Amino acid sequence: ERLTFELAARTAPPATSPVPNRPVARRAPDVPAVAQPSNEAAAAPFPMTQDGNVMQVRVPAAEVNKAFENFSEVLKDARVVPYTDASGTGFQIRNIRPGSIFDRIGLNNFDKIKAVNGEPITTADQALRLLTMFRNERELTLDLERQNQGVQLNYIIE
């Protein structure tokens, strides 16, 4: 038997609890729980065109501003971890939450970020600066390694 908890209303305390605003255990209906998609999970990717390994992504400035309003939550939408291997040193993106800003701008799990606007990304400060560049720049280029191939993402923030 599943139980759910709800807050008793001030205007009409439930018969099972004499104390207003106290959680009250009630029997849940016998309906299986279904995860509801969040608004973010339902968000579509931004418009993108591709020519070989070069992709151009148009990102609405309003979406960038919205992401930066809740920056601490954005940082939870993916992990960026350092790596060193035969291809060099840099940062790899992992655990991208579907529908997150990282997903919508065309990043994939295990993409290795090689450079931003031609500048190599080798330190944590440079990786963090990448995020702030999205807020301040109108055009941005990411050079990635994706599945052992070079990929370039050109962002136009409009």
C-alpha cells in the first residue's frame, strides 16, 4: 500500500488531523507513478546546419540569458572533467542531461573540448570562462574531438 503526503489546508483541516498545516498520510490511488518530463527535458535543440564536420548553431540570446539566471542549476546539467591522452590535454563533457542547454547547443557525451575561438582549453579557469563567453559573445567557435574526429561548432547568439 503506497502512501502520499500532502499539506493540510488552513481553511478546512482534514478530519484525520486536528492540527492545521500538518502533513497527513493518505492512501494513494492505485495508479502507477509516471515520471513527468520537465519543461527543460522537452526543449528542442537549437536550429543547426551541418557541412561535413562543421556545424552552425543559432542560439537565441533569450535562452542564454535564461540559463544564466539559474547558473548553479546549469552547472548540474553536465559534468566537465579534465583528461590527458594521446590527443592532448583538455576537458571532456559527460552526463549531459537531455533537454539541457548543453544538449540543445549540440554537445554530446564524451566530446573533448579542444579550443574556444582558436584558444586551447587546458585549465579549469579556461573551461569556466567558456561558459561566460556564451553570455558575453555574439559568435563563438568550439573545436571538439568527437569519436576521434575533429568537429567544429560555430555558435551565433542572436
